[in-house]
Amino acid sequence: MELTVKLQVFEGPLDLLLHLLDKNKVNIYDIPIVEITNQYMEYIREMKRQDLNVMSEFLVMAATLIDIKSKMLLPAKETEEEEAEDPRAELVEQLLEYKMYKCISYELKDRQMDAEKVMFKEPTIPDEVAAYEEPVDLEELMADVTLKKLNDIFKSIMRKQEDKIDPVRSKFGKIEKEEVSLSDKMVYLEQYAMTHPHFSFRSLLEAQCGKMEIIVTFLAVLELMKTGKITIYQDKIFDDIRIESKVAA
């Protein structure tokens, strides 16, 4: 029977590499690439036996490790002007950056756990405290008040009131709405027509008191024309309009 081994779950290939470095207690700046690569490949083989779905990132890192291993096995080409570049340099930089973010994540997780232990209470004020009003000492309040100060305050308030007055609009008179009823004006005009068989339309309008009354009188004339109680005629264009009464006296 095959023995099933439960492997530790890592967040990615860099997480696995950091684990191997810690496990072997090696310096991150001087990685024994051969040993670490062998252990990494062993873990990859175990992952294949466990039928894990996510393998692409781990396989890419495995190829990178093998590439670094092969470069380190080849004889280094050194010149007098510059030293040979370490094939592990880029990998070390990635591991340092990943390790920094990992430490930050642990710190944030610890702070979250600490915050979950803290409970907050909404501030409450007793009714007697909320209803309390500090007593007013009238003698202390009025200690520096004199008649001159009161007079100055009064004049200041009056000046502010005067400044609010519009010098133009304040002189406008009050416009009152003229209450003129069409039915009342029709009764008036009908009674007028009983005693005046013929009269001038212009004279009728000139006898009215205001603009609104003139308009209502004009409407009353149209209504009486419609009912046939008066007739309007004009001899020539621009002549005065004459009204003939059909109302019996």
C-alpha cells in the first residue's frame, strides 16, 4: 500500500525557497544552490504525487534554479576590469523583497488580531448631566455695562438696520390689487345702456378709474355684443367707435 504524505502548503515558489533556507540555516546572500535545488525538486516531485492543480509557478522556479545551478557549475570567466556576475543575485533580490512583504503581512495580521480583542462603547451622557445648565451670575455679567455702552450698542444696531434699507426700493409705493368683477361691470354697462341709447366707446373707457377696470370694461362690452344687447359700429377707420344700445329703458 502506498504511503500518503501530507505536504506543507506554501503560497508560492519564493515561500518554499525561504522555507528551505530556514530549514537548512543558510545565509540568504550565499545560497548553496545545488543543495537547495535538489531539495526543491524533491518537493516538486512530491507535489506531482499529491496531484496539486497549481504547478506552473513552481515549475518556472524549478527551471530558474536549474539554470542558476548550471551556470555555477561552469567555470567563471573573470577579467581584470570586472568580476563575474553572481547568477544568484536576481534570485536573492526577489527573496529579500518577498521576505519583507511577508513580514509586513504578519505584522498586519497581528494588529488585526489585537484589534479584534478591543471593544468600543458609544459615549453616553446621564440625563441629569445633559440637562445641567451653568447658572448665570447677573451681577458679574452686568459688571462692565454702563449707560454709555448700552447707548453705543443701540446706535450700532440702528445703523445696521438702516444699512439694510434699500434707498431705491424703500421709496416705492404699495401696489394694491384692483378688485373688478366682470359680472358687476356687465350689470353696470347694461344699466348705463338703458339711459344712453348711443355713446362713445372711448368716453366709456376714459370714465374708468384704472387699467384693470378698463380691461374688464372692454370684456364686458364684448360679452354684451355677444348677447345682442349692444351694437358697435364705426363710420371710418380710426374714427371713434360708437355703441348703440339695444336694451329697452
